[in-house]
Amino acid sequence: MQPEWITPSDNRLALNPAFALRPLAIEQDVAIIQPWYQMDYAHFWNMQNMSVEATAAFYREAAQRGLDAYLGFDDGAPAFVVECYDPARDPLGACYPVQPGDIGMHFFVGPAQRPIRHYTRDVLRTVMAFLFDALGAERVVVEPDARNERVHRLNRLVGFVDAGTVQLPGKTARLAFCTARDFAHSLEEQAP
């Protein structure tokens, strides 16, 4: 299955044009992404002990609860995963006043063949543009593990504003929000 949403759009010149996304085809894609979750750096993802079958079951069950997953590509090769959800249908919704147009998001970048400067930032920029431009988010909400300093720094780079810690099942999380305006401003102040 080929990517169906491709960047950049007219107002997203800072985005990497090699990146594209399409909905996750669970049965086809799980064998690609499950090994990614076994990597040492994946410990915050909480899926390191899941088999291919358990990972597929997780995504099937999550889809029934309203989670939409996408596979991201770099020049046609699978490179990252994006999960989107309605915070009002998630335990996160009890932690803050959910607004219409809020979309919750998780993202995971697969292992690199070689280091590329600003690669993860550029993936996150593409994810954010996708959420605002293709999915119509008014505001993106994230809740990474409070200990995950690397992702907090990345979130700030694309315009997220920290809203403090919240307690979620299995973790203390750092709540943060990003509007389309905050995201656009982050693109203006940082060179590609």
C-alpha cells in the first residue's frame, strides 16, 4: 500500500519532501514495526516484550477504541509510526478540559541506517503538519513519560507548550499542547 498523504504543502517549506504517511495496514505492517519496539531506545513505548501477534492484537484493539495509526515513509521505506486518538475517549481526557479539535498523538521513529542531523525533528514536523493539514486538528496534545527529556525537547522545537505533569495508567506524563499557530511559528524561527 502506497503513502496517500505526501508533504510538503505550500505553507510547509521546512518539511522534508521525502516523508509520506498512510494508514497502518496492521496485518501487512506489524512485522515491520514490531522489531522497532524491541530496540533499547523504545523502552518508553512499553511494547518491548510484545510478539508480532501481540503487537497486531494491540493495534486491532486500539482501533476499536478509536486510535488511528499511520506508517510513515522516508523515500518509500518504512521509517516511523504515528498514533492519533481523541483525548475525550482516553484516560487523558480526565486530566484536562478537552476542547473540540484536540487530537492526541504518539510517534515513534524506527532505527536509523545512519545518523542524519535533525532527522527526528523533521519527522515530528511532518507528523504535526499531517495532524493540522490532513486531519484538521485545532490543537495537538501529547503526554510522554515525564522522564523522557529527549522527546520533551523535540516537542518544544515544534511549538508544544508544557502544561505540567499528569498521572496516567502506568506512567507519570508531561502534558503539552501545540496549536497550528505555535507550530507555524516554530517553523519560522528555525532553519530547516
